[in-house]
Amino acid sequence: MKATKVDKDLCIGCGLCCGICGEVFRMNEQGKAEAYQPENAENQGAVQEAIDSCPVSAIAWED
């Protein structure tokens, strides 16, 4: 199963991923996005949309 990872060094804290898929992404105390829940079959499309929409490509799938 794939997992979602946010590169906190690249993240600019725009919150777009949280708006697209709040079930998986949230903003942490440092104002950066994090994947706090694993994706599932129902929200995998939204996770991919968040990955594709990230303006700095800070989100990726990892095995």
C-alpha cells in the first residue's frame, strides 16, 4: 500500500492539500502540511489531486 509524504522543507503552508483532502492532510504547529491519516480507497483520488495541485510539489507517494 502506498503512503503519502509531505516534504516539510518544500512546503510553503498554503493549505491547498487540506482543502482538497482534509481527511488525510492537516496543518501542523509550524504551519506546514502533514499527512496525519493514511489514504484509503475512497479518498485516494482526492490525495492524488492534492499531490497534483501542490504549487511546490511537496507531496508525493512513497512505498
